[in-house]
Amino acid sequence: MTVTAASPALLHGVGDRALTWLDDHREHFRLTPDDFVDNGAVVERLKPIGELALNMQVLFREGVAGSRQKARAGQLLDFAWRELLDGGNVLARLQHDEPLSPVPLEVYATFHELGHRHPGLETALQGCRRTVTWTALEMMPNRRLGVLNAERKLGLVPSSDFDEAVARTWLGQLPEPWTVQLHIAYDITHSVFHLTNWGESPGKIPPEIADYLTHYLPAWLDDWADLEHWDLLGELLVVDACLPRPTLDAGLWERYAAAQSDSGAMPIQRGMPQGDPARVFDLVHHPTLVAAFASAMATSRAMSAV
């Protein structure tokens, strides 16, 4: 069956609206004094900040942003580093309190690639990486890929073998496609993100994995679209954009775009939640970040095919 590809205008529009919402709600990314009471709370608040930086980096890298988008993205990145992370001091403080946590490394790696530096944090990271514990830490295989990719971004000697880490992931073992459940699907998407450095190098997906995804991704996309799980569908649309021959399925993208609210926010599943703005932000910031990511990747691939 021939699949019609979505138009660049449709793909770009999703990201433009998502970026508008993220910029309009930037203050909700800010850590509060209460967060600093518990390092676990700090980690949870750092994740969306790291994802925000990654999205802005992808937008710049793919070259699909117009002048207004570039200005917004640049302002958001400056806001994230200078105000949300206090010039990296928030990451250095967490690294001091939790020296074996990979979170400061992972968040800092993106800002480092974008030209930001915190020498004290880099020195502390070097110290913890010299321990046996750093390589012995038990974590999900796709999370190990994330740590290795962060080390690569910082120009560090990898703490373990990347290909071996890929082989240990669910995706690397090419299991039965019908066994994919929600958490497995998210593991699949993140394995692809780390393999390709968040879509920068689609060619780094091993051929056997690319063939596997080419065969089975369309069915997974249809399933999660039918369930109206927009957060996961968005991540799977990124995976599609990373394949050698992406489908950029117009029907799926039209359904995805229709789920986006007028404000630009994307719900996790079904419709937009209602209530306290801070609570709504906590529920929809991730799917909205994913929408911006998916749009940048798909628009770039669509434009390259024109």
C-alpha cells in the first residue's frame, strides 16, 4: 500500500505551535525552593529542562526554523542555562550531593555542545567517572546508551562499549513485535534516539534494526494512534523520521495535528486536561516537547525529499 507523505507545512505547523506554548509557559520549568529540599525532586525538575534544551538544539541543527522560531529557541536556551540552571550551578550542586547520578552529565552534555561551560562540574564529573562504580551502576540498557551518548558529546572516553550496550537493549535483540507494550515502546524510541544522537545521524541505526523497524513500526504507529496516545505516537513519529526511508504518513500526522490544542500544547492521551495551570503544565509539557521534536525531524526529512 502506498502511503502519502505529509506536507512540510503541516509538519512545520505542529512544531511552531508547540514552541509557542513552551515559550509562553517557560516559567513553569523553573525549580522552586521546595524542590531543593529533596534531590529526587530536583532530578524530576531537571528532566524537562534537559528535554527543552535538546529540542531547541534539534530545531537549530535541522535548519527548519524560521526567523521567529530561531529567536524564540535562542531565548529559551539562554533562559534555561542562565535562569533555570543558574549557569550550571544547579547541576554542580546535584553532582556534589549525588556524585554517582548520571543526570547532571546527561543534562550538561547538551548545553556543553551548545557552547556553555561549567569547569567545576566538569572536574567533578571526571572524578566520579574514575570509580569502578560508575561502570558497575545497574540501569536499563537504553539508559546506558544515553549515558554513553552524553559522554561522547562531552568528548569523554566511553565508560563501556556502545555496540554491546545496543545489543542488550530490547530493540537490539529484535524480539517478537507483537509483544510491544507501553513501556517497551518507550524503550524502543529512546534506543533509537541515543543511537542516532536525537536524530542527528539516522545512518547509525544498524541495518538489521532499521529493517526490523521498517517492517513493524507502521503497525505500532497505527495502534497508538487508535489509542489516541499522542505522547508515544509523537516519539514513534520521530523514529519514523530516523529511518532510511521515512513514511511521514499524512493520515497519522493529520490525526496527530488535530489532537494539538489551539494553544499549541499536546495532550498525553485523548483530550487536554483541565484545572490548575501548574498541574496542566506537568501533564502536558512532555508531549508538547515531543511534538516540537517530531515536527523538526519530520519537516527536515520532508524538505530534503523535495
